[in-house]
Amino acid sequence: MLLTEADSRTIDHVVELLRPDRRLLFITGAGLSADSGLPTYRGVGGLYGDDRLTRHGDAIEEVLSGSMMCRNPEVTWEYLIELERTCRGAAPNRAHEVIAAMEDGFAAVWTLTQNVDGLHRRAGSRQVIDIHGDLHVLICTRCDYREEVEDFTHLDVLPLCPRCDAIVRPDVVLFGEELPVEKLALLERELGRGFDLVISVGTSSVFPYIASPVFRAHRAGVPTVEINPGFSEVSEVVDHRMTAGAALVLGTLWDRYLARTGHG
């Protein structure tokens, strides 16, 4: 894919907004991981279209819900394994790498992500608020056992805790569950400190906590950017919008910034 002239001009405008003393917030969704070969999920379960039921006859939101995990954990685990399989072997792409590299070039760079693939941290980002959790972190439903795994290939169909024999589950927010309080508090703390640029990448922004930082920045007169081939809940309020893929746009933006600052 090539950049359109409009996207190229917009990238130049955004480069002019970048200064080493500025605080940046990236808000990322499944579109950012698309260049790593991952499907753009509809929520956690985007392997399924809006009108498609799972082979159990339930909507994906039901089988990947907290209530199903409590009621029939073997059903939820069947689809968690399927979800993990789509992520297996994926590596961070240029977009992840650029965001990670930018952490060392500005006053602060935070990433609020809906993605559960863990690719931001694998790319080297440290200041990540993975609001929906990480599929590769397993926790016990009874004790404090916690383990990070490379993939699910070694797991039983219904994994049990090696300490207490209770069921383990990924440390992710399933449908119907509350967001983690500590991560919401961290997000609110950083929003309170303020950002100088807010960049939404590859997300439809349907969740209020994902769209809200963009709307807050817009009301405060803080520049906002969207990188998204389609329209989202924030498309009409952002100051700068690009429709090419995240890896292409962020890679080009970073190269031009480094060239402008003499680091290219």
C-alpha cells in the first residue's frame, strides 16, 4: 500500500506537532496489529461476524463472557484457545516498534490498548495500559498463582492451577466483567497530568473509555490524530486523520521526524 497525497501531507502536519518535551498518548486497537497478521477483532471475538453464532449456538459474547467462564469454563476455554491460536507466532510490526522507540524521545509516551496480544510490550514499550489484559498471562481463579506463557500449546483443555487445582484463566476482561480498577486509576492519573498530543490508531472507539481521552483532548484544545482506514466514533472530532495502515503511517511519521531532527 502506498500513502495517498492527503495522508502524506497530514503526516507532515503531525510531525510538526512533535517536540521532545511533549507528552503523547497512543490509543490502540486491533487495526494496529493487523500488519502482524492478526484479525481485526469485533471486541474480543472478532473471528465472528455480527450475525454469526458459534458452533455451540451462542453469540461469541456469550461464550467469552465471565458468566460462561463460571458456569461452563470448558466452553470458554475452547474459544480462548481458538483466539490464542490466531495470535500464535505473531511478532510486533513497525507500528509497535515506532511507539516503543518514541518512549525514549519524548517527555512521556503512554499507550492505552484494547489489544490482548501483548505485542506492545514485546516491542519494548514500558508504559502500557492494557485495559483488557494480556491473553498470555494466566491466573488462578482461587489463589494468587500467576504465570506468563508463550502460547497455549502445552495447556490441557481445561487448565488447572499447579498449586491448588482450581481452574486457571487468562488475565483478560471477558464480556460482562468490570475493567481492572488499578488500570483505570493509572489511566486517570496520566490523563490528569495532561497530554500534548493524543493519537488513536486502529480502533473503532466504541467503548467510552477508549473514545473519552480523544473527546477530552478535543475539548481542551489538545491536538488529536486518528489513523484508521474506516470511520470511528471519534473520526468527526479529530484534527488530523489518515486512512492508510498503522505500520505505514507510523513508520513514515517516525522516519520524517528523525530526518527533521537530524537523527535520520
